Amino acid sequence: MADTRLIQGRYRLLDLIGRGGMGEVWRARDESLGRRVAVKCLKPLSPGHDQSFTRVLRERFRREARVAAALQHRGVTVVHDFGEHDGVLYLVMELLEGRNLSQVLEDNKHHPLPVTDILDIAEQVAAALAYTHEQGIVHRDLKPANIMRLTDGSVKICDFGIARLGHDIGFTSRLTGTGIAMGTPHYMSPEQIGGEGVDQRSDLYSFGCVLYELATGAPPFDLDDAWAVLVGHRDTQPEPPRTHRAELPEYVEELILGLLAKEPDERPRDARELARSIAAGRSGATYVPTVVTPPVTGAGAAPPQAGADDAPLRPPAERPEQPASREPRLPSWTRGMTTGHKASAAASLRTTPPDAAAGLTGEWIPRSDARRPAEPVQPDRPTPPPEVLAALVSRHNAGLSLGRLGRWEEAGEVHRAVAAEREHLLGPDHPDTLASFYEVGFTLSRTGRAADALRQYERVAQGRARTMGDGHPDTLAARQETAYVLGQLGRHFEAHQVYTAVLAQRERAMGSDHPDTLRCRHNLAFNLGRLGRLEDSYRMAQQVATGRARVLGATHPDTLVTRYEVAYALGQLGRWPEALQTYREVADARAQALGPDHPDTLAARYEVGISLGRLGRSAEALTLYRDLVDDRTRVHGPAHPETLRARHGLGVNLGRLGRWEEALAEARDVCTIRERILGPDHPDTLVSHREVAVGLGWLGRWADALTEYRRVAAARERVLGADHPDALASRNDEAHCLEQLGRSTEAVELYRRVAALRQRAGGHS
């Protein structure tokens, strides 16, 4: 398929825009009509694959095409054509410009979306569901990845891949009998889990799960064990959303909990009624639905406070109790189901037995770069067939490839599935099982889920210590990653202790110049800076940079990473001329080694701008930031967080040059986009609000500045706590503003309050 680039002499494939468990989606050109389209291709299966399984998959794909092509609504993706070319089934759809809700949540670091955005999405999806349900079609796999928000703000439901016609039960029963996944665990209705008949109210439940995640940052049962997730949907009342987000309007919580009723009869009758509920809530009218919202019991503790690492809000990862008397039991097809990160654009979580769908979960082109062959299975377990172990090796490598491409969410899904199957087949302490759980931890740490990553790494470190010994390189690697995520969590003293212990063992076993030893010392230097030991951090970073240049070369990416850290330490020490010189050298070297548009190159250029500004060379910084904004926009897009960060730097330097009207306009524009993209309480958004306040103050508009300063202070207190340093700094800004307005009594009182909070926080530290 990819080799020909042309399908049926009409659809020319241009570039890959998505990959899932069933196939790939390409941006393409319809040569006959001269328009851009999206083409979805089903992955080819190996010739030796079970033919009955192949027939079912082909039937399912054709079914998707016929069902989807019959739908004509502004809220549903338009299907233009479908067919088969050289043995590969394809579906031609309209090309959508935007992000699915999984990507929207990921872009927002899994912080809750603004209420207005949630309601706007809810209204549009309700209208689309009302239409599809009236056609007798149930989606059956409604989740964030299947709902697109386009650049113009409109919303579309995508992928009716497991939709069914309400009157055609026999076909769906045959599909379900194969064990193919019919839904995604975190968004499945209780009746779907129980294998019972489903209707449009099952989609409403799934949509309730989506809205819960948009409103709180996590789905209602945010657990890493699929069985526990399914039991939670079936037996456990979800925690009220306002438990995790107190400012959420009460009517939004009631609407979501109504959709999440366990019994279909207790949910809204249909999507039309849901739409009326949303409209009534937005208008402030009182709307009484025709359902009774089930009582909510067992509300949990107060919502967790987001820390400086922007950890998303999510419910405690506890396993729900499963009442022994509840029937029916979970159906047999759920056994062995694995799960991972929820809102992900990756493929649906697979529920088939480990060897049933190997042809769909590996690479399109088989790979042979396994890290190592599977090791002997523990003697008390039956030996799995070699082809099953080989398939798991291939899938493990596929996950590694996704990680190398920076597609961490998809990589995490693959590694979780492989880890669960290896644990079942090989045992929990088998080296291959532990290797998979190690990769799960790595993907979690790279997607901001440090607490979850810590649990995985601790598990791996303990297992490797038992089977390989404390000093084995693999054990040390797991312990080193444990230290890294402790640092992500702000637990820098604990991280320091782990790094120091691991470094001693690495130096003893491998020598001081081994790359792994140098990597550990680099991390230790970074952590020393976070402990405030700036001179120690600088000296160690310098030593590591010298060692890496000697062992790896002066332009090796690892060497440049350490030199970047040297520059950061110099800046922290106030040695800005040296920091500037080092950042420039790193930026030039990265441009040569990695390319001018590589994210690391652009990051170094940004730090050059910071250094110029700190040295009072704002005109040079302004020129640099203008160029950087252009390059970031070209590479990442105008609304990317890094593009906005460069624009923020531009605005700061406009202010330093006294061009406050321009600075204020830039700050307001960046603030508006950040609020929409990142959310109103995101740290970057609040920094922009403060910059707006600074500009207003310099222009003498102190009353307006006071409003902004108070907004920032209130948000930081709400998210971080009243005694957090950032919250206290914001209250100091507010007090200064009150002084400028001649309200000295209020200012003095606020200064005293801040001083008392600082003293109390210092006493607790």
C-alpha cells in the first residue's frame, strides 16, 4: 500500500497522520476531484494468520464503511468512499483540521478544560448523537480519541468502527464472539461490560465518562488495572466531579452524574434530552430531567493540590471493591484485558487473548532489532509457544520505536499490554516482564505522570534486585529512574540519596568514565541545583561535560545536554555573560548536529534570549525572540506552548525597552491563547496574567492591574495553597499595587499576612 502511494488510480497518499491498532490514516489527494482527503487503511495480516479471524476483521471494516457513509450530519465525520486495493481495505473520509479530545487533554497536561469549552463540546456531541441514534446507530466506542475539535471550534464524532445498527443484533453478536475488543475499558457502560444488549443510552454513559475527564482531568475510574476499571464501572459510584474541582458548577456535576447512572433507565432517555439539560444549565433555567440521578456515596478526600510539576488532578488509584453477590460476573472476554493511559490517540485497548491478534499489534513491517531473545521461562510455568514470545518481542520493539519518535502515549499503551501478557506467561520477576514494566515507567515519566512512574520503577527495582542482584546494571538503571521521578515530584533530598548510592555502585563496577556513570553524575548535578547547592551543581556539571566530551565527543547530544546544564547553573549563580556564551555554543552545536529546527536547538536559542535580557541587552533579545517565534510557528504552530513561551519572552523585552503599549498587547494576546489551550489555572496562563498586570501598572492603570494581580493570587492559592512561594509572591504584587493606589492600610495588612504565612511555612519545612 505505502509503496504504490496511489489507491485505485485515484487517491494519492501524501503523509501519515495517525496509526492505531486497526490500521493507519493518511493525508491524501483525490486526483479525480482535486481535493484533500483522509484515507484509513486496514493493516494487512500475515498469510499464516487464522482465516476466520481475518474474515471477521474484513467484515467489521466493511461494516464501518457502510454505516459511516450513511451518516450526513455536521457533527459526524463524512465518509466519501470505501473499497479494497491490492488486498488492503480502505476508507476515504473528509480531512479534518484540528485535535481530538485526547490530544486536547494531552496538550493541556491533563488539566481540566474551562467550563465553557466543556459545555460547548457537550452541546455539539449531544446533537450529533441525537442524529445518529435516530438513525438506529449506536457508536459503542465513544471516547476522547474519537471526538475531534476542529480549528474553527466545531466538534465531530469519528470512527464508527464498532457501531452497530440497532436492529441488526446477529452481526454484532458474531463479532463479540470472536473476542475482538468492543469498546475501551475507561469509557464502557456497565451493560456493555456485562455482555448485555446495548442501546443509545450506552453511548450516553460513555459520553458521561468523557465529560468527567474533561471536567476533572481524569476519567471516573482512573486505575491502571483493567479488571478494576471494569468492576468500577459496574459496581462503584463515581466520585462527584466537584470533589476534584470545587469550582465546577453544580449543574454540570449533576449532568455528568446523571449520564453515569449504573442503570440505563436512570440516565437521560436520549441525546435530545441531554441537549435540553445542557441548554437549560447554560441559560440558568431550571430543567428537571426525566431521570433520577443515583445517590453518590463514599465521597473521597479533598482534591489534591497541583504541584509545580503540573501534575494532573486525578482520583486516588484505589481498586474498587467487588461485591460477591453482584451478578452477572464480568464476561469471559474481559480476562487478560490490559489498560494504560486513558485519553490517548493510540489504538483501543485490546481484549483478545495474547496470541489472537499479533498480526495487528506489531509493526507493519516485521523488525528484528529485539533487545535480547526471550530468556527461559520459570520452571513452574508451561512454556509458551515460540511464536507467542516472538510476537511479544516484536511488539516490545514497536513500543520502543514509538518512544524514539516521541509518541509516548502510544508507546505506553503498547508496553502496558506487553507487560501484562509477559507477566501472565513468564511470571512477574522474569527479566522480560520487568523490562516491559520498566518501559511503562519510562513512558509515564515522559507524560507527566511521575507518581505512577515511581510505583512502576520501584516495582522493577525490587524485582531486579531479587533476581539479578543489587549491583546489576539493570537494577541500577531502575533505581536511577526512581531518583529521576522523585525529582519530578519535588522530592529532591530523597532523589539525592538514591543518586548518590547508585553513583557509588556504578563507579565501583563500571568506572568513572562509563556512559552510564556519567549519566548518573549528570542527574546528580541537576538535582544538586534543585537543592540550592548551586556551586556544587556547577562544578559537577562541568566535570560531567568534560568527561562526556572525552568519551562521546564534544558535539554528542549527551555532551550538549550537560553543557546546557552548565549554562543553567551559571545563570543561577548570576554569571550571565558566561551563561550566554555557553548557551550560544550549545545552540550552534545543536544546529549542526541535530538541525536548526530540532526542539533542543530551539530550546537553547530561547535560553540565549533569556540571558540577553538578564544582561540588559533587550534589543538583541527582541530580535532573537521575533525570529524564534517565526521558527516555532513554522515548526509547531501558532498555539503550541513553546511558540507562546517565545512570544511571552518577546513581550517581556518590549516592556524592558519601555514599549509598554506593545508589551501589553502581546501579553494579552498570549494570555488569551494560553487560557484557551492550557486552561485558566495553568502556570503559564497565570504568568501571562501577571505580565498583563505589569504592563497595566507601567501605564499607570493601577486599578486594572489590581484586578489581574488578585486573579493570579486567587488562582495560585486555589491550586498551590496559600503558603506556596508563588502564591505569596502574587499577594506581594497585590500589596504593592494597593500602595500605588494610595490604599496603604490594606497594603500593610496584606504584607503582614504574607509575612506570617512565610514564617509559618518556614517553620513547617
